[in-house]
Amino acid sequence: MAAARRAVRRPNAPRAQRVPAWAGHVPGPGDSLPDQVEQFLDWLRVQRNRPATTVRAYRQDLAKFVAFVRTRPLGESFASGIDRPLLRRYQIELADVLPNPRSRARALVALRRFLAYAYDEGWIAPELSRQVAVPSYVVGDPHPVPTEHVPRLLAALPRGSLRDQRDRALVHLLISTGCRISEALALNRTDVHADGFRVLGKGGKYRTVYCTAAAKVAVDEYLGERGPDPSPALFISVARADLPKGRALPHNRLTADGARHALAALRRRLGTAPDLFALVSDLRSPHAARHTAATTLLEATDGDVRLVQEVLGHATLETLRVYTEITDRRKRDAYRRLGEYLDEVGSRV
């Protein structure tokens, strides 16, 4: 009888994602944070000389912890209420908010840095940074646009409207320079030069990058279509709300989320044509353009890893190992196809 009941039992429904209530009250970029968090961010910006993009990322990650702590009884100050049980509970609930271990690791690294600073300042008695366990994760292989598709992809980019011109210039610039999306979006309209220009990378380090002649033409055509406006940013948001009367406001600058949405929309538009879908299927994010620049440059320079390291601004050569493995696989596939072709020709003789 028990076996019969087990046989007719319905399969369990998938468990709904449990998202804690505080996740809906995370402070935004314009909202205030506790004074001690603001002091830590000022220390990063002024004394550690971290770039604005890094400080913004730390602020965004610590805002989640602030939202969590505000649901608990606060002590005399924000940091005074932090203890081991609270940190343990936050790490559990953060896993529901950020299921991707890579995103969660970044948020927890920011928390560890804040706790170490709070201990140095005397805001917390025990050293709690070691109580935050950063999850390990496996870095997946990059998925660049195949090198043979890159010229056709660049040629197929639309140029009808201002949005098209901006997206075309952004893709051209990312693929030709290998810039991170944060580096490209920090550029101003007068920064891009044919003989090279400087970008601010990770760790507050500058490096010189170069763009192709086609990328420079795409940027110039986009700026010509855009015309003069008060915004110094090279790439701006072209949403109707951000262009009152068709002109950009002084603070208008395209964000990283805006760039991701722009590329997603571009893929949807181009993906409707069967002959173009294969070209854009691997352009899943702005970082895919950086991967494409790495593999294309490796193939164009016959595997000059040191040069590609300088172009991309990587601290170590080990970071480029995944790209060399991709190019090696492509070479092996090419030789395999060559062998199959020679066997086929030989069988006909």
C-alpha cells in the first residue's frame, strides 16, 4: 500500500526563491548611508586614491549590508551593532539575494574591507573581517565573437539613428581597444585620438590604448550626429527622458547597465535577420567585446601574449591563459579540418 501511495505521489513543485524583505530597501546612489560607511568610502577615494568606478562599486555592495543591518536593532552607531551572529546571518541571506557566487564574492570582499577599516578606527572591538567567508567559484571560459565574424559584424552595425550611431561607435571602440566597459564610459568626447589616448583602469592605473581607423570614424560619425551639447561624456543615454528637447543635459553619461541594455537591444534587432544572427549571438555583453579584442589581437600578432597583456591592462600573464587556450583550440580545429580535407582529396585521386 505504501509503495502504491509513493507511485501516485506528485513530484514536488520547485521551491520559490526566498528573497529577504530588506532586499527591496537597498539604498540607491542618491540615498544616504551611515556616516561610518561614508567615511570608509571617502578613505578609499582620498587616501587610497581609488577611482570613482571602484568607490561606486563598494558603495553599491555595502548598501546591501546597510539595508540588512537596518532591519536589526541598532547600537549607538552603525558599526557598534555588528557581531559574529549578524555577519553569519547576512551571508546566509545574501546567498538568496545574489545566488551567483561571483557577484556574492565581490559584495563580501567590500564588507571585509569595511570591517578591517572599522577595526582600525576603533569602531568595533573584535577584528571581524575574518568572519566573512568569500565563496569560491570557477571562472568560466570567455565566449568571444569568432575572429572571422568580426569584420562582418562591424560592417553590419546599423547607423540610421543617434542610438544606432552610439551603439556602433561603442562596439567599434570596445573591440578595437579592448577597454573595459567602465573605462570606455569614463571617456569624454575630446579624449579619443587616432594616435592613442589614456584610460583609467583597475587600481587607479592609467594605460595608453589605440583604436583602429574604422573605430575613430565610427566615433566621429556618432559625435557628428549628436552635435554640440553640454555633456562632456563621450557616450550618453539617448532615452527620451535623458534628452529633453533632443539635447543632452550636463550630467548625462551612459551607465554600465545602460550599455548592457543597449547591446541586448542591438542583438535583438540584428538577430531577426537569419544571416546576421550568427554574427551577434556571441556579443552577449560589453565584456564579450573585450574578450573578442583579446582573442583577435592574439591571432593577429601570432600569439604575442605580452603585447596583449599591455593592451588589456592585465596585471599578470596568467589572466590571459584562457584566451591562449581558445586560440590553441581554434588552431587545432583548423588543422583537423585541413587533415579531413586532404584525406577527402586523396580519396578522390
